[in-house]
Amino acid sequence: MYLAQLFDPRLLYAFLASALTCAAIILAFSSTHFRWFRSEDSRAVQSAHKRPTPRIGGVALIGAIVFFAAFLAESVLLRYLTFCATLLPVFAAGLSEDLGLRISPRHRLFASALSSLLAVTFLQIWLPRTDVPMLDALMTFAPFAIVLTVFLGATACNAFNLIDGLNGMAAGAAVLSALALAAIAHTAGETLLAQACLLLVAAVTGFLVFNYPLGRIFLGDAGAYSIGHILFWLALLLMNRVESVSGVALLLVFFWPVADTIFSIYRRSLHRRAISQPDRLHYHQFVMRALEVVWLGRANRHIANPLATAVLMPMVAAPVVAGVMFWDNTPAAALSLLVLSTLFVGSYIVGVRLAPRFRRGSPVRQLAMAGE
């Protein structure tokens, strides 16, 4: 509730700019022959939708954030625009991919790293510590800290892109993370930084109006990568300004995209597949397919897709809440991280093994229903 104290009426402008731009994109898409998506998207192996849909929601999101500069005081305007400039490489690479120009995963990774390198250069800050004792000894060597910062910044971009597979999934996770950062910043007395987090919430919520539950527009690579970049640097600014903020607690704030990314890398490596090769085995895809297999049937993907997001959001929120609770308590945050990581992997493995047994029409399911 205390976040209401930070509400600035100007945030409505960001919400409206994002929502109205999304509406304009959808109307243009439906009334002309323009096709702002790759024509084979609905047939891609990782696809969770069946109809062609505009995937340039990132244009609305970033457009709203840049537009908000018109309402800022001169004292913060230059720094704000400077940060917006760091988005250019990753946003351009993502948008090019969204428009069908075929930017390879390697080049998109390079663009996200370049955006983080620009942020380091322009803002003159980098990861100050990790709260891991042995690693923190190396963080005193600036070149190492800068390289690690660039690597983690690029990873954050790709992590949010990996969870962008269901209506509202990546955007919902982004809203939760931004709200958590705002809460921590406000508690630590960083009001301006907290309001910057709420600006992202306003812009993403404007997009969510059309993305969830019906999926009329998608973030695309430009939107997902940009969200990851913005959130990572908001967290980094928080760590640089507040020494008591736990790096492990901030990891909890980003738990779901980070956990999904690490587990995906492990899963693909285990099966000797390229790390960049897409598949249908992400946690959110498993939940959607389980809903189809057990209850809804494959013909009802338009229901299974948003329903899977609704099922997952409490699980996405739990580590975020823990991160806020233990924002200045590294031991408690580390214990929470261990427990939640175990639950993440364990529930995935158990679910994958049990779901086929409860397939519609299977004897096991029939016996279970008979016993109700």
C-alpha cells in the first residue's frame, strides 16, 4: 500500500502512450496488408499461439518510456535520455528480428552486451559486489567487475526473452520485478529510483491491456530484451546507491527468468543440443501443455495459454516477495533462494513425469475421476 505514496499522475501519460500505441498497431495490422511478424511464428517449435499476431509491442513500450521524457524536470532529463540511448543496440537488434530480418542469436546477444557496455560507459557504474565472499574479492578489480556486469546485463535481456512464451507471462513477471524494486528503493529512501521503477510498471501495464488474456499483440524480441535491460540497470543503480541491499535478494526479484534460463541451458546441454536452439520444454510451456493434455484438449489453446499464465503468476510472485522481505538480509535471502530453486526443479521434474499419466482418456485419469 505504501507504494501509493509514490504515485505520480504523470505516470498515466506513460500508461496511455503505451496502450494507445498498442491499439494503433493492432488496428493497422488488421486493416492493412502490413505484417509485422514472421509469417511462420505460429508454426515455430516454441510457439504457444495459433494465429498470426503483431509482435512489435516493444515499440509501444519503449515509445512510451521515451515519450515520458517530455514531462521530466531538466535536472534529470539528460541522465534519463542518456540511459534511453543505451537501449538502442538491443532494441534495434530485437526489432530487426521481429520484422523478419533474421538477426542471429549470437548477434542479438552481442547487441544486448553492447547496450550494457554503453550503460557502464555513460553512467560510470557497474556491479559493486555480489555478496558471494570469494567472488567479491575479485570485484575490487574494475575490469573484472565491468566484464561481469556486461555479461549479467546481456543475460538479463535474454532471460526475459526466454520467458516470453505465453500471454502476459514476461510482462507480468516484469511488473512484479519492477514493483519489488520500487518497494525496496522506497524502503531504502531512494524515492526517485522507486518512481523510475513505477514508470516501467505503467508502460508495461499499458501493453498488458492488449496482451492479456487475449494476446492481441506480443512484446517481441525488442520488448522483451529492452525490459531485461531496463530492470537490470534499475537493480544495479539500487545496489550502487544503497550499500545494504543484498545482491542475493535482488536475484530473488529476478528468480523466474533467471531460473528458467539456467535450467534451459542445463537441459539443452544434457541432450547435446545447441543452447540457442528453441524448444517447447520451458516451464511455462510445460504448464500450458499439461492443461491441454489433462483437461482442455489441444483445440482449446486459446484458453490454456492465458490460464497457464494465471496458474504460474503466484509461483513467479513468491520469490519476488521473498526478495522484498529479505532485501537487506543476505543469509535469509540465500536460504530462500536454495529452497525455491529446489522447488522449481523438483516441481518441473515431477510434473513432466505425472502429466502423461493423467492424460484425458487414460486409465489412471478415469480411476482418479471415479474416486472423486
